[in-house]
Amino acid sequence: MLNASSPSRHVVFVNDLPLGVFRLRPIEQRSRRLTWLYYLGALGFSLCFFLLVNDRRVALVMAAAIGFFTNGQYAWMTIYLPELFPTHVRGSAISLVFDGSRSLAALGPLLAGWLISSFGGIGTAAAMMSLIYIIGLIVTPFAGPETRGTALRA
């Protein structure tokens, strides 16, 4: 398996620049709720990456695909969240959502250590942590109203 200094961990973020436009277009043109496709893609590619990939070249391609879908969720947040809140609380509300999600994510390394010791390996533990995307698949349809085409509230 790949180690922490592997180029694959950089590929996840490097592909973000050229592919960012392709990620924003469906969100802007169709529906904010299409975000569940990013969760589904991240889940599928993550499970394949951690359970099936043994070749370094395939790992780099898979890491790029994971980066596209994982970072696509953040593209959704920057479009959707400002549309949900009125101007006088918009900045605070967006900060609360971003920082709240980061605070919850801080538990990830602790959970990862426990899973690695429980399952006896990084691959299986990482695949188990990838199942967090199922929560996104379940929650997204109920996350809030569709805001495409509506004016921002003052």
C-alpha cells in the first residue's frame, strides 16, 4: 500500500484547480441537491482505492478521482450556504457550518487510530472511514430548500 509521502496524497488536491469549473457547473445549472452525486462518487472511489488498488499508477488515477468528488462537496458549500441565510447573519452562519464540520472532522484521526488497531491494517480501516459518505447520501436530500434561481435574502 502507499505510504504518507506518496505522490497520491498530492494528486488529490492538485487536480482541484483544472477540474473545479466542471464541478461547479452542474451545481449552478441544475440543482444544489445534485451534491449527493459527489458523495456517491467519493464513496465508490474511496472503497476501491483502499480495498482493491495495489498498483502505484492506478493509485494515482484513483486518488485524482477521489479528490474530484471529495473536494466537490466543498464547492457545493460555497454556493449553497450563502443562499440559505439572510445578509445580517450570513457570515456567522457560514463560519459556523465550515468550522463545525472541521471540529467534527478533528475526531477522524482518533477514530482512525482505533479502527487501525481494531482491524489490523490501514486499508480496511480507511475503507471503513469512507463509509462516512453514506451519511451525506442520506442527509443531502433533506438538508434544506432548493435555492437555485432564487434571490438572496437581505
